[in-house]
Amino acid sequence: MQTFRKTRRAVLDRSFKAAAAVVTAIALATGAAEPADADVVERFASDPLVGGGPNPFFAEGDASARFAYLPGEPSHFPGDREGSLRVLYDTTLPGARISTPLGRVLTLDDDFSFGAILTIRSEGFHADPNGFSQIAFGLWNAATTGMNRTSFPSDSFDLVEFDYFPNVTAYGGPFLAPTVFGGNVGGNAFFNFAFQSSEVALPHDTPLLVQARYGAAARRLDLTVIRHLFGVFFESVPGATVAVDLSRLDPTFQVDVAGIAAYFEGYASLRAEVDYDLLYVGDLPRPFGIGRRILPAPPPTEPQSQRTTDARM
């Protein structure tokens, strides 16, 4: 297992930097209806583990040790609702995940998007420099995707996943490294997978909007992360843009659920509390409408000499 972790770190050192930051605004729409082509919109306005919300969630593993609903958690940004789902990514605990059905099966031949708004909390955070573990959510197959994602061989077939590895190791880091596993080849998910990485540190205690878009024609998954700046404004995180080439996956993935997964490693590689305020599949839902804006420049400051002259007058 230790040899495999070192190999993964070495491979993930292939990273690239993104372009300059662009400020983005979340425009708050007045309508409450969801877009017609949205498969899943979950704002965690209620506890997904007890039902009563818009989407049925199903738990696997010891979910009560990993997932806690905070009904009184204040909104984290304009347009957010009170309440958050707090996920404990603690690699010493048994793995657990929650998921909700998409109502259809997505493959390499389908265009689709998914994402989340999450906040990585600094309180109690620890990423061991000798470890390599991820904060993860994504799409998978309810029947074929196992939870031994970090093992070799792995049973995590049919998985399209956002992965952020916050560990800073001798090989670099942290790494934003979305990973996609196709169908079963030789009983090991790592025989049919693709990934790409960017070496970037995502900020803590700041809402992050993660957007993943897959285009079937190009066989490419594009993932970006932007951070909350102030008010309704978000800004890009330099380096937090990754494109993954999926043209060599064979057979294709077949995913039919969306969810959040917290994996087991067997030692204290990572401990992180992450608050989720949105999980979606399809277009980014209302009231979140992404528009690109450049913030207005501050008014010019008068030279000191001019201000002194005016005061004398």
C-alpha cells in the first residue's frame, strides 16, 4: 500500500497552471423553479439522511460517523439557505457515502455537467505530508462502483469524481485531480481510468463552487473551482482548472447516481470537515446564474499635495 501511494504521488506531479483570475458573479434570479434539464438539485435545506427533501438519499457504510446535518448553520453566501451537510473526511474511519438517483444512465456518449458548493473548514484540519487522500464527490453506479477507491486493486468501476488531495508531500501538492474510472477491466479499476491534475491550494473557510462539464464529442471532462469573494461575487482560483482526456477509456463508464464519498485509508492521512450547500447534476440551478464580470476599479485617489492645497483653500 505504501508503494502504491508513492506511485500515485509521483504520477500526480504532472500538473499545470491556469490563466489569470477572473471575477465571477452569482446573479440571484427571482424565480424558484429549477431548469427543466436539471437531473438533481440538492441544497441541503433538510437532512438528506432522514428524508423529506427533494431527493431520496441512500447511505452506505457508517454514514452517521461521516455525515452530520446542521439545520441551524447560517447561510454562507447570498442565495444560500440556512442549513448545511457537514462531511467528515477522516481516513482512520471506515468508508461511507451517500447518493441519490439520477433517473437515467450517463456514459461517454452523453454530454453532462455536475458540481457542488462546498467549504473546507480550517478547524481541526490535518493533511499528513506522508499521506495522500482526497476530498471527493461525484457520479457513480449504484450496482458496480465499490468503496475501495484507495486500494490496489480497486473496485471503484464506473466513477466520475471530483478529487482534491490537500496533502503537501515530497512530490508537491496540494493537487486538484479529477479522476474517471470506466467499466471493469481485469478486476481492477486502475486498469481503465484517466485523470489530470493541477498543483493548487484551495482556500479554507471560503465557499467554493466546483463545476464539472463533460463533452462527448471531445471526450473531455473540464473542471473548474472558483471561490467566494464578497457579496454575490466569486473569483477564479489560479491553477484550479483541469481538463481530463477520456478518449482512451474502454469500456465506457455507466453512472446512475450522484453523491459524496468519504474513503478509508487505515491511518491518519487526512482529517477535514467540509460543509456542502449544493450538489447538482445538469445545468447550474437557480438562483445561481453564472456571469463573468470584472469588478469596477476603485475611484482615483488624489495626490497628497492636491488634498493639502484644497484643505488650505
